[in-house]
Amino acid sequence: MNYGDYVKNVAERMNLPQTETKRLIKQSFETIVEALDAGEKFTIPGLGTFGTKTREQHKAYSPFYEKFMLLPRKRIVTYYPSSTMKDKLNEGEK
């Protein structure tokens, strides 16, 4: 499913125009990004928890340059799925 399909699906379920749905989704994503940028965790019940952590600088091998390079320190986004989501995805696995 791509973004357009997602917007269409949500619009149909909520009985809203796609333009309004797009605006709501965009605002939701911006709110999540602002919370993560402030260093807060963001939990969506039934989906999971988003957070950030810092990856320290480290050496990594570049096959293109055929040498080790020092990669800088940076913040990354983490995601931990909820147990509800895990159970839902694994229902048919038994």
C-alpha cells in the first residue's frame, strides 16, 4: 500500500473527502515528528511506541571506496511494536 492508497482507505472509513484526510494525516505526522524532535516518546495504542536514540560515531567499511570510514554521531528513530500488533500479525502463524 502506498500513501495514496492509505489516504483513500482512511477517507472511505471516516467518510471524509481525501483532501481533508490528507491534511489530517499530515498534521498527525508533524505532531509525531515534533514530539520526537523534543526527545519525547510517542505511543499509539495498538500500534507501538516511537522514540529516538543516538548512534555514536563508529567505523564502517565502504565497499565502494574499499576502506574504512568514520561515520558521524547521529540521532535515529526507533520503533517498538505493541503486543497487540504482534499478536494480530502472528494469529495465522500457528
